[in-house]
Amino acid sequence: MASFTPNLEPAPDTSLQFKPKKPRITLQTPSSCPSNQRTQIIKRWRTQRDQHIYSSKLFQALRRSRRTSASREVHETADRVLAGLAKGTTRWSRAILNARKVTKHKKAKLPTNNRLRKPDIYRERRKTPAVERKLKVLGRLVPGCRKLSFSNLIEETSDYIAALEMQVRAMTAITEFLCGGTGGGPLPPADRLPSNVNS
Amino acid sequence: MSGRRSGSAVSSISDDQITHLVFKLQQLIPELCARRSHKASSSKVLQETCDYIRNLHKEIEDLSDRLSQLLASIDTDNDQAAIVRSLLM
């Protein structure tokens, strides 16, 4: 399955964001923010170490859970471990962890929001309606970020994107690892056994 | 935050801040990063962001699908290995 975003390979490439060998590089950060804290935040999901931690935690979680035959379960486990790694510092991670507790009640659309939407006309009028719409869509894509202000939403989005990219890298690595292990797996026992072993 | 400003007509965020944040977001999206035409429009950046997140979700979906199949086959292997072991001992 060819990935359309080639810079998600584990090997370091020319993209300036992914430098897995050097954990804490100073990027050109906005001067208005405390630079040290900022670089740590920016580098948060991109280090090799973070990816290893996530991979091992995910692998352990998958091995522990016996119900991994459904891809939905695997997906939720992966999301849960990812959100757990964030340690509650981001809204989307808290939303993922809380969503599992509430068990699907959050899926219902709350109609009461429309009444609170009236002040929208007075707020943030400088953005065009197209941008407003896209912001809403973005808010729906990132978990737990439907009613955030613009700057917070962008913050959450950047963190979420970085985390998702790491998730893809880690899951790809685990898949390749398991593939290599089981590529010759099913065949030898079947060959050795004279009797028919049904899989 | 993004809540109850019933009376005020001015948002607390300036235009400059908006463009700056959008630019920051633009740097995260690989498609927009490659052809850095200094500043893509906010609408385009947001659109690309949404598409990118959706694509990432889809990739993760596919990966977890594949992982679940692999894990199922591993469990099968373990069963077969257990049978083999019990037969040999």
C-alpha cells in the first residue's frame, strides 16, 4: 500500500520537520513564545524515542487484549495509547480518553448549541464565511475541539497532526515487524504435521 | 475563551495573529510545505489541513485493519504451535 505522503517513512528524509536522531533541535520558533518550552512542544511527537515508547506500549496493549481480531478494536487501542502518551496536556487527548468512558453518548448531536451560536455574528467577523466553514470542519475532525477559539484550535491541530503522523509511523513499523515474523510462520508447522490441522 | 462575549463586537485575536497561525499550520502540511509560495490563503491551508487529517485517519484505519489481521494470524500460529508442542511432548 503506497503511502501518498512519502515523508512518513521511518528513515530521516529531507523534510525539515522529521529529524529522529536528534531529539531536541531548536526550530525557528515564533519569537513571542518561550523558546525552550516551545521547541520541546514542537519536537514532541517527532523523536525516535517517543515513537519507540509508543510502539512498545501499543504492542503490549495489543498483546494483552484478546479481542484484536476487529480492526475497530485495534484502532481504538492505538488511539487510546496515543492519547495516554499525551498525559492530558492536550484537549484532543482528553477527549479521546473521555469518549471511551462515556461509551458513545457523545455521538449524539446536541441541538442546544444553535442557540448559543448567535454571538458568532459579532465575533471574529474578519474571517470570510469560507474560512469559517473550514474551521468548523477542522474542529469536527480533531476530537474534542468543536468549540475552540481559533488560536487554540490551531494549537490542537498541530499537535494532533504530529501525533497522528507518529501513530502512522509506529503502526507501520509494528506491521512490518509482525509481517517479517509471520511471513514464514504458518507454513512450517503445516508442513511438518502429517495430519490435517485446520486453521 | 470562545464563549460568552455577548456584547463585544471585537474578537481578541488580531488579523496578524490569524495569518501567523495559519502560516504555522501551513508548515506542518507536507503538500503546502513543498511549494512554499510564501503564504497560501487561509482557506487553502485549512482545506489542505482537513484533507490531510482525513487522509491520516484513513491510513491509520487501513493500518489497524492490517494489524488486526496479522494479530489474528499470529494467534492462530500460537494455537498451531501449542498443538504441535502438545503432540510432540
